[in-house]
Amino acid sequence: DLQKHRGCTLAILSGDHFFETQLYSIQKEITDDFHALERYSPIYLQQSELKQALQEWICLRRLWRKDSVQQNFMLHSNLIATLIKHSWQIAQRAGLLEIDSGQDQLVTFCLKTWLDVMESAAQARGLATHLAAQKSSSGDIISRIRFLAGHMLNSPNILNTITENLDTQHAACISKARDQMGFDSQLKVFLTALEQDLSNEAISETEADAIYTKGSHLISASQHILMVGIKLIERGLCPQLKSWIEGGGSIVRAYDPEEYPQESPLKSQG
């Protein structure tokens, strides 16, 4: 949602007010998500870490119209980078790593590597939407988009590597998600749009909502792959541990005398 907010506000600052219609609902979603973080993350995030991110969002929401395009892009991107860092910190602090090799690679893929790929696509979408809305080109921005496109171009190799290193069942789930959402074709469509529609010659013919939509399709496909990976991580937790986590840490409820009729409650926890 922060990535969507960045794309919409960049377009509006560039003169395309079509995106105003989406802004309120996106802002509400982001604010609600921060409130959810406040409720659920105290164990894994320090209050100061979360407070700083929330304050940055409040300033962005209230003051973005007064920013330059460059300021707006950087403020959004810095906040998103902070949240990606927090995602990785939570994975480490929650003990999701060092369980086994396959689980470690899946966690690293979902909560670090793939988030970076998605952010490259979202940055390119925001900058390309800005250029299309402005109906002019900028050498610096086009250079940045080409750099991001190079990172996205490597994403199929990243997917190939993760599926090669996972067990057969998990690899099949990731591959199925990739095919279901047409990730490779969506990537090709977006990269082609960046290369052709945003060239110096064609910039004036590009519609901002068209380039935004093509980028959004790619990001949605990437997000589907991410969510499948996260579901696989959840399955990697043993049922008792998952129940204990979801139950707020009450170890008593893990014992069921019907399930373990020959064992004592203490022994059953082993």
C-alpha cells in the first residue's frame, strides 16, 4: 500500500489528478496496518523502531503535497526500506531461521530477497508513472528506471534458484504460483513498456494509468508468490508450536490427555 501511495502521489505531483480517487482508501489501509503493527509486534519490534516508522508515515500522509517529486520519492522509499528491514528483523527475532536449510532459504527468499525484487518493480512503476504524467523525460530518472529494470530482469533467475534449492513439494508450490499469475509474461510486458513507452521519442504518448496498471499487474503476481511462500513458512512450524504462538504463549493448552493417554503433561511437551 505504501508503494501504491508513492506511485499515486508522484503522478498527482506531476499533474495527473486521476489518481486522487484512489488516495483516501490507500491512506486508510496504511494507517490501519500501522495500528495492527502496534498491536501485534511488541515482542519482536522495539517501541522506538515502530514509533519512528509511524511518525514518518504521519508526516508523509499530511505533507506530501508540499514535497518535490524527488523528496516524495525518497521519503516513501526510505520508509519502505525501513519496513523491509523490520520484516527481516522480525524473522530473525522470532526464530524463523536456523530451523533447517530449506526453511532458512525460504524465509530469506520471502522476507528479504523477494521483497527487494518487489520494491524494484514498485519504484520503477512510480517513476515511470511520474514521467508519463509529466509528459516529459528526465535523464536521471530514465537511468534509474533502467537500473531497476536490470534488477527485475534477474528475478526469473532468483525464482529458479529458490525452486532448485527447496524440497520437491515446496518448489512445486512456488512454481505453480509463478505460472498461475503469469509472472514471467507480466514481467515481460512491464519491461517492454519501460523500454519502449518511456523512451525519449515516445514519452508524450504514454498514459500514466496504463504504465501504472502494467506495473501493478507485475507487483500483484509477485505478491501472490510471496504469500504462497509465507504460507509454506507457516506450515514449517510444528502444529504445537504454531498453536502456542497463536494462543499468546500459553503452554498449558498444548497438552491433550486424549491425544497422549500414556504420557504425562510435562513429557508430552518434549
